[in-house]
Amino acid sequence: MSTQPKVLVADDQPVNVQLLKRALEREQITVIAAYSGQDALDLVERERPDLILLDVMMPEMDGIEVCQRLQQNSRHKNIPVIFITARSSKEGRLAGLGVGAVDYITKPIDLDETIARVHTQLRVVQVNREMLDLQRRLEEARRAASIGAITQGIAHNLNNLLGVVLGYLDLIKTHAGKPEVVRSNADNLDAAIQRIVGIIRQLTSLVVKSRLPTIPVPLDQLIEGTLRRFLAEQNHADPVQIDNTLGSLAVHTHVEMFEDALNKVLINARESYGESHVGPRPISVRATLLPENGPEGRVLSIEVRDRGRGIDPLVRDHMFEPFISSKNTVGVGMGLTVARHSLRNMGGDLVVEPHPEGGVIAILTHPVERRKRTTLQH
């Protein structure tokens, strides 16, 4: 281990404690001595040892009870305990293992065997710490990478859009005496500004962590409201085929967030056909209940199916990262990120998979009923 390990030896017989203390200290291990169960608990709280050698048979509070109390404390339950006992029966070993001990040493103590078992458990402790540290570092790296990707994406998209805004302003100034040209350029300017506003709104939704208040809303109204929004935003979009066997089932949701998430998935389905696609762009929506309940009860499943180009292999493993997109247009690449974040914030999820018959199927899940919770559960 990178620092000298610390072992607590708890035994009501001082001679046993001293025997183990001398043997362990020769192995460059710091030893803390306890002579009762309560003494052991107090020292664990104060010293935070890496490993505990615990005698089973002690007066007032035996080793079994000490181990049980350690298991009940979230700060100490992961400290490995090796029982020291005169019992060699299978029942005795099972009793100790049943309360959380990781190993057994029987009396009379064989020092060589004991040292070997102590080193084994200390190596396990070190490996676990290294794994936790690695997980922490990976999580920090992932967050840093996400922040970098978002920052770079924001800068790229906003710079492009600001360039568009300045371009239209220049055209308006140049053709100030031509009302029709000014009006046309003003409309284009307004569209570019709205796209900037859209990016800012999406970024705002990404940092929302509290679960927003919900109300029961008929499912058919949610789907119809989303479709009106989708068709209004997507000029010349083909009608969407709806298969809603659940009718007006009441779904407890945040209407704006739900419709926005479903709308983004529909937009992604339409854009999956590609800019060069000629002809209809069929999209189907199917609403059902999952066969198994979730933590909050029944779970709504909405499948959005397209028959477009499928998932680009270059983005398959990164499609939910901000600003990851196979398209080159300005202001894209956050739709699926925001949609999944919104659904997870409401207790659901979003999964996007290639369909065996071609195209893509996106599966949105959402609890039908809602329990009272105030924070997002991960």
C-alpha cells in the first residue's frame, strides 16, 4: 500500500494482542489495540483502520455484535473484519460470515498463516481503493470532456449564428431603401435569433436537476399537442402515423418538457432521411405500456420509428453527447441530449436503436403515476 496500513486488533486477552502486535509490526503494519468490544468500536470511529482482527469471544459485547454494529454504520461497513475464534465448527464460521466477516482465524493462532491472510485482505483493500479512485478520475475526466464539448459546441454554433445575424444586418443596411428586401432579410434575421434563443433554452434545460411539478394529462392530448408543434415547426413535414391503444390514459407529467422531448425525437426521425432524400418521410408513433412496472408503477412506452438512413456508425456510441451530429447545419446536435435529460428528469429514459428492417426506433419511457419526490434520482 502507498502508506503504512493500519490494523485494529481486538481481543480481551492482552497476551494475544501483544503477540499479534509484534508480528504485524515486523511487517511494517501499524497496530491499534483494543481489549473490549466497545473499545474496538470507539477506536474504529477515531482511527479508521484498514482491517480489523476481531476476537469472537469477549465479555459484555462479543465480536459478533461488534461486527453487526459496524455493518449498520455506512462509514465503517466496508472495513474488512477477520474473526479470531476458538470455534472451528462449520456453524461458527457461517455465523461469523453471516454478519459480515471476510475470513476466519482459529486459535491457537498460526502467525505465518495469520500474516498471510492479513496481507491478502490488505491487498484487496488497496485494489478497492484504487478502483474507486479510478472511477472518480474517470468521472472527472468525463465531466471535463463533456464541459469541453459543450463549450466548444456552444462557441461554434453561436459564432456561426452571429455571423448569420451580422450578414443579414449588413444586407438590411445596404438595401434600406427597398422595403421588400429589408422585410425578407428581417425575417431571416429573426429566424437566426430564434435559433440562438433555442440553443440557450436547451442549455438551460440541461442544468435542471430538480424534478418539476407534474399534472395528470390525457395521453392523446400530449401526443396531439406534440404533433401540432412538430408540423408547425417542420415545413412540409409528412403526417405522422399514430397507434395509441391507450387512448386518454392520464399520464402525470410536465407538459412542456414531455412535448419538447417527444418533438425533438420526431425531428431527429425526420432528419434521419437526409437532406438529399426525395419523397415521403414516413414516421410512426406507437404508445403502449411496458409489461413490467417500474419503481413508480406503470410505465408508458412511446416508440418513434423512421425508415431513414439508420444510425451513422461514427456517432452511434456518442449520439447523446452534446453537439454530436452527422449533419453539418448550424445549431444542431443537442436534440437527443436534451430529450434524454428531460425524460430522465421525469423518471423515464430514451433509448435509440437501429431497426432490423432499416431505419431507427427511438423508445421513450415515462412513469404513468408519480410519487412525491423533489430531486432527480440517478
